[in-house]
Amino acid sequence: MFLPPYSPELNPIERMWKWLKEAVIFNRFHKDKKTIQEPVTNFLEWATKLPAQILQRVGCTADVETSK
């Protein structure tokens, strides 16, 4: 299957990165790497507890219960 060289709309992880940036980076100032690391880690820990929302956010319609 042909894919264009740059096609973020076809890559589900790009949607996850966008969600992370919306939650952690947009309209916020982080003075250094250390001040951004904790919110990113917190977001990722929070998101891993929500598999159904992650699947929905990345565009999957699969039922989480049947995929276990």
C-alpha cells in the first residue's frame, strides 16, 4: 500500500501526541526540561488507565473488552 512520505493523519500515534501537547504544552510556559517532564509523565500515567479513551482518540472503534 502506498503511503505518502509524510502523512501524520494516517499515523495513530500522531493523534496521541496531539492530545499530550493539548493537555501539557499548549498555552503553558515551561522554563526547562525538568518542569515539563513531570506533567508529561503524569499525563502518560493518567492516559494508560483509560484504554477506551485512547482507542477512541486515535481513531480505533474496536471494543476494548473484546481486544483483551
